[in-house]
Amino acid sequence: QNYNMWKFPIDTTVLILFSWFTGVSRCLYYDPVKFLNFRCCNTFLVSSSAVGQDFQENMLGIYIKVENVTRNGRPVYKMKGGRNYVYYWIFDEGRHDDGENWLVSDNIDQWRHGIESPNLAREVRQDEDGNNVACKEEFCGNRCVTQVNRNRVPFTVWTKLHRNWGWVRDTKLRVQCYDEKKASECCTSLRIRSSGLTSAFHYNKLGVYNVAINFQNRNLTENERFVFNHENGRYMLYFWDWGPNAGMNWMISEDYLDNERSLESLNIEEFPEHSVCVEDIHRIGPFRVWNTADRAWQTDWNLRVECYNKTLDCCDQVGVRSTQTALFVQPDLLGEYSFYTGFNGRSVYKHSDEDFYLYFRDWGTGQGENWVIGANYTSKEVLVSSPNLEHYADNTCVTDTSKISLIHPFLVKSSEEWLEDRTLKIECVQFFDPNNRRLAEFLEDRRRFENDENVVHNI
């Protein structure tokens, strides 16, 4: 028989070819280097916002590999907190529609099921010589259920509808690897800040977001990711799945069940390891913001989503010490610094005798974050810099740098080059400074709009 076939690029090294009418997935070419160390994950998430959710919602959720149990040479997975399983079934009854599918049901020894993958019996890949060969490697959909969506043939769901004998394709059903440990460590309170386009066009969406609570008084989730509410109660930050091979994004709008957003992350579909917690989004790339003036999406490199602890307080007075490089190259920078103002969500400190400032410099998504010393805290010209702290959770207080500088030292600028200083340390001199007039004024100004019991000077 002749069937219509299409080729679809997954990335520069992976192409997929499939037959829509037969549901037989055909993998064109997999880069052997890219998949050299491929291992199918032991925990995955089955999700859907369409037919699967409407008719088989009880089969959606997290599935975990059952040790020492297989069916047809493939692992069996059991639903966390449920009775359903995911397993591989071979239909061999002499029928025209015999095949091999991943099934979801409550009994691994029967073929009756509520969700099924496309037929994977004739899945092939193209070798380095361009010949089609049977796909038997771990990265094939017939070996690893989380690879099925890559073939661009959707799963099918049993419904109460009469068309197609009750079976309906679900283009939104996704099976994806899921890191439960990572999910348990996600931040429940976030701060979104920006000095770029977002501050110009969507300033009211910046600020603190906390995990929303559902009607059962539990943390609200969608696709097993937290849903966050802005402290003003109007906006929500949440995860949106457009469907397999169509994209996944974190976004902000007024309703987490709607995709009419004004801010969105880059597509994170190909980065499952960084898609569980929103604070990991900067490991992939920057957010995009809707420019209301030009009516276009633009990149905001300065927008930052970071974990936030409203009770965290930092030292009001710190000391910068060194016995080596900085002492000889930049001796005037050493000494005590006191709170001066706030910048980039952190305290700015001013030298007690000289016109130097110790402050947090955010260079933009993927470009780094450092505690630095310079002559002007709004300038990019710096004289001393901590190591890059962009992907360290503990970077809110300048004294946290001591944990990292033991491995990666501070850098000091000389007349010709940057030099390492392994002795440079920033230590707390006075945690609370009641005599700091600028601090008192700063707090007073902030607390006109804040609960005066909260620590707010690090906002």
C-alpha cells in the first residue's frame, strides 16, 4: 500500500518520518554520539489537557518503574498512588490491525486498556549508510515509552464517543521523564524582577509570587508543576504544555487555564531536566515579553525568576579582607562597608571612607551574576568580582560568597589583567545596625506598602 509520508526536524541531528494512516512510527536518523549514553528514565509523567483529561483522567499522573517485572521484554511502570500500569503489549491474533503498543490499564496481563501508543511493530531508523533498519536501540519508542512522542504520531484514548469505535487521537497527551526529587526541591516563593522591557511594559507583573492553594488546601499544580499567585492576587505564573512537539513554556497571565499570556519562557520541551522548577529556566534561556507598543514578542535578557525568602535578612555592615592580591593591587577597596540602598534585589553597601560600592551585578540570563566592588553601583565598571553565582541558590546575601570562593576565588583587577585572590573574604561585621540612617529611611519607605513585620530591604 502507498501512504503519505512526511519528514519533520527535531533538531540538527534528529529527523522523524511517520505514516499518519497506519500509525507506524519511523525514526529517520539518530546521531549515534548524541544517544551514545541514552538511558530510559525510571519515572515519567503521563499528562494531557485534551481527550485524555476528559475521558481517562484517572490514568494521568506519575508512573514509576516496577523492579524485576517486565512484559514482552520491556519494563512495567506503576502509577504513583494509583492502580494503573504502563506496559508493552504485542497483539498477535492474526488480525489486520495486529501490532505492538504501549498500553495503560489496571492489569498488565490483559489487552483491554484506556490509553495506547501508536503501533510500534515496524518502527525503523536510518543507519549511517541511509538504509532503513529495525529500530531496537534504547532510544526507540518501542523500547522506551518516553520516546514515543518524538515520532509525532499521537497516543489514542478510549472515549465514550461512537466515532472511530470509541478511540480518539489525543494530540496533547505527553509521556515525559519526570524528576520527583527535583520537584520536591522546587521553590514555593519566587521573585520576578527586571530592569529591561518587562519593567517598561508589564511592571505590575513583577514582584513576589507564592504557590497557589487549591480548594483542598493543598499546593495547586498543573502538569505536576506548581502554579503561583502574585502577591497582588491578579496574576499567575504557571506551566503550559502545547502538546508533544509543539512546545512547553512557563508563562504569566490572569488565569492558569488560559494561554493568553504577556510573558513566557523559551520552549523547554527538549530540556526535561530543567522544566520541573521554574527557577531553573535561566539554564535554558531568557524570557520573552509582549511589547504592547510594537505588538511583538521581544526578549528580555534582564528578566530574572529567582527563589525568594521574605524572612531572610542580610548583614547591615560587612568587612572586605585580604592578605594577598587585593592588599597589594587594590588596597583602598579593603575595609568596612555599610548598607546604602537596594539594587537588583540585594543590598548595596558603601565603603566607610572611600567612594566604593559593594553590590550585586546581574549581567543578564546566561551571562552571569556576581557580587562586585566598583566606584558606581549602576555602572558595569568593576574592580573586584566574585565567581559567577548565576546558578547558585545562595546568592542573596554577600556573605554567602564565602561558601563558593573556597573553590572559585575572587578576581581583582590590576592595571593589566584580572588576578585571582584566594584570601579575599567578605564577612559580617554587624548584622543589625540601628544607627544607619540610610537603612532606616529605606525601610521606612518600603514599609509604607509592606507588612512592617517583614524583612523587605532585600526586595
